[in-house]
Amino acid sequence: MNLIHPGRIAALSFIYLCCFVFEGYAQQSFDAKRVEATTSAVIKKVYPACVRIWGYDTVKKAQNSAQFSGVVVTAEGHILTAAHAIRPGKTYLVNFPDGKTVLAEGMGRIASESQGRPDAAMVKIKSKGIWPYAEMGWSSSIKLNSMCVSIAYPTSLSQKLPSVRFGRISRVTDFWGFMVSSCAMEPGDSGGPLFDDHGRVIGIHSRIGVDEKINYEIPVDTYRKYWSVLNVAEDYKSLPLQVDSSGVDLQEAQIKPVQELENMEKHFSKPAFYFAGSCLLVRSEIKGKSQQVYATLLSVDAKVSNSKFKAGSFLLSKSSLTGDHIVVETVNGKKNTAVVVSRDKENDLVLLHVAAKLGTGVRLSALPDTALKCNAIGKFLLSAMPGQSNKLSVLGSSYFSLDKKFSSGYFGASATFINKQIVLTRIAPASPAAIAGLLLDDQITVINGVPISLPPEYGREIMKYEPGDTIIVQGIRAGVPYNISVHLTSMPAVGSHPADHFAGGKSRRRDGFKTVFTHDAIIKPEECGSPVFDLNGKFYGVNIARFSRTSCLVMPADVISKFVLKSLK
């Protein structure tokens, strides 16, 4: 994914959600459900053809490049992708959403040496067969504010299934020849497809601006124009002279702009729900510093609550952003002291209690038969926000687990397995490992009392700990054993890639969850704890982490239900 500087399948995975209902659903003046139904139909039609790709060493049978995305556009296995992701003649492994894998070859790529434009490339499946594919559309038929759908594989999530994003065309053609969409992308999405409302490929993901809504797409007409040359494994440093006819789009008249998409939150949630009061502001102190976060107001049946908390109100929020001296502010500015009922460290949840009655919130049902079974990918969601517009998003995935990686304590030293020993081969400057006095070529034998003899043991043990923890590292240096204490810190805040520099940034605690799903809401870390509803008023969960430029994680309603009920026994 580059920065531009201007001037299992046929039926998608089911999501099982515990059903909560927020009172006060109202009619919408804008027909959001029609757009939602169109989005769902597009996803169902094209999902099987959206593929995850990486370079592959056929001798070692191992991945040898970063992953990227693509879309199969013929039954014979032609895959459209981005030029900056491939090399002609190189072998790639193509991963379909249904779990099938197949080898492919890098074909033609067209990218100028100076700026990498137009960034078009093709990969071709080697094996004969009839492959799932999506129809190619015409980017020349697209209008400003046409709806669009993205299905791609962000590297940071590292999931076998793609995530879905929804948006609009904000610029049909820019100065550089790209189409611009509001479907957010990040590294790993390069080469992924953008679809129109008929489920046809209209663009291929190329690069990004810093703003999440600025995303540059290679027009699909570029692939039509250079189809013949792209079928030859050659690296074109300038535009080829040979061109093909782009043909005529017989459905062009059916491509209609949706002007309301220019201000989606306004039209999708006015007045979709009477959200006032369902989301409240929580202030607290963490290590002497003021911290704020949102919380979801719950309506809990009196017979569920234990005798200690019969009266008052319960709220659910993000535990790692809720400290001591907790105060809950209502929409009219009234402040109420809150106490912690229970914390769930694994899911980063905290249940709070306020003595006062704060209003009617999300109704929690204790009945097991309220679980909602539905094919939910592509549903529109609304995140309630106090004092501001509700945030619109599309549900982008089924349930998945996310191992702790970015939320672990930062150690700052990499090890390699050499002569059956774990040896430090890289130590980041000014990292906790460097500050503690660890050196290159040290052999690591024990971490916090756990013997380390294999690479997976080293990584697994380091990742167990959190920022602020101190670990004892035992090792051998020049034949002499040693014990060194290392105080872990938070991971470095941002990298150099523009995908790491969006407004608000990422949540510090954003992984290590057993069950979450993703949506594409633009949520700031301090806006976590807010409730998420669908267009029918069903509660789907709470925003638990801003994971990346493209993804916000939701803790599902059924996980919340179990936590709350267990806490109130």
C-alpha cells in the first residue's frame, strides 16, 4: 500500500448474536434498508472470488513475500491485482475464502519507475479449472456518489477470510488517473477489488491518503484497455502501445448515484433510533492521569441483579480505559459517582454501577432462546455517540479470534534458532531489552522461570506479558550465565506508513480477544464502550477497540451477556 501525494462461502459464516433491543426505534425518511439489501446481495455474489495472495517458494513450501489481495475475474483464473504487489514470472499462492489454495504465476505489470502508475497487474492461476469469479464492470460508467463495496484482506488482522467495507465514489478521476473512494484500505488490501451496486469490479485498491476516507483505486477500464499485454509476463515501465477496446457497458444507465451517501451518518440515522441516553461519558484516573471513555447504559431485570445492586443503573465499558475515581456524565451534564462491579481482563470489559437511575438503556435478556442466528455480513450498523452524530458502518466479518500481539508488553529483541539455541540477533535501540543490558549473541534459556529451547516458546512467553510488567531473563553470555530484569513498556506508538497516522490512532489494547467481529466505523480509542445497533434496533455489542485504519472491533452481545449475568449472580 502506497501513499500518494496529490499537488464457508456460498453461504457466509453465520454470526450468532445474543439479542438485545434498544427501545425507541423509529421510521427512517431515507431508505437505508434498500441500500443495505443491495450491499448484502453484492457480497453474496462476489465474496467467493475475492482472494488472499502471497509469494510462494515451491521447494521450501513457504511464504516468501508479504500478503496482498486480488479478485478472480474469469472462470479460467485471471486475477486482477496491483503492480506494486507482484513480479512477472514469480510464483504465488492464491487462497480462496472457502479454504482452497492454488498456485499462480505473476503476469504483466504496468508501473512507471518514478511514481508506480497506473499500478495495474495480473496474476494467472496455473491449474486448469472453473474458478469462482466476479464480473468486470466499467469504471467509465461510475458517477460521483455511486455506492461501492470493498472486500479485501488487511495484513494486520491476518485472517483467512476477508473483511467488508462500504462507501461511495468521492472522485471519479483524480489528477493521477485514479478513482477515489471512501472504502478504507491499509497494507494487505492492495490489489483488492472495489465493486459497484451490481456486484461488478470497478476498481482495484492501490494506495491511500492519511484520511481514512481518501483511498485511491485503479480504474477497471485500465485492465480492459491493457488486457492483452497484461496476459504476458512482462514488466512494463511505461504505458504499452498495444491497447484493446474497452467495450460498451449496456448497464450504464442503471448505475445511479446515491446523493445521500455524501453525508451517510445524517441520512442513515435520522431519526433511525432514539439513541439519547444509551451511551454516556465516563471519566476516571489511570496512574494519576485523567482518562475518558464511553459506556453503554444497560437495563437489567431486577431479578437478575444480586441484593447488593438492586437499585440504580449498570453501565458497560472498556476496562483498560476505566481507572479509579470513576464519574459518569449524563447527556444533560449531571455527574454521578460509579463503582466497579466486575472486570473481565480477557475481554477488556468492565461493569459499573451508579446509585442513581440514569434512564432506560439496552435491555438485557437472560433467556437463552433470545440468541439471534443470522447471516449478518454486510448489515449496516450504527454506533451511538453522546452529543454527536451516530457513526455508520458495515458489519465486515463473522466472529474470529485475535491473538495478543500489538497489546503485549514491548521487549524489543528478536531471536533466531542457531545450533539448537535461542540467540538474540536483533535488539532495537532504546528498547526495554537494550536498556536492561541484553546484547547480541546472548543465548536465552529461561523467561520468568519458563525454560526456553524453541523459537515458538520464546515468542509465546514474551507475548504473555503486558506493558508495565517486569520479567526475569536468564541467559548465557560468553559461557557465563546471567539473570537480568527487563521492564516492559507499550509498543512503539506509530510506524512510518501513512496507515498508522489516521486521526485518533489505534487503541493500545486492541487484540488478545477470543471472540470479536469487525466493522468499518471511524471510531477513536476514547469512543470505545459505545453501543452498536443494526437498522432494526437490535444491539450487536460494544466497540471494544479501534484496531487499525480499516477496522474497529466489536465485543459481541452474547459475550457481554455472559459477563454481565456472571457478575450479578
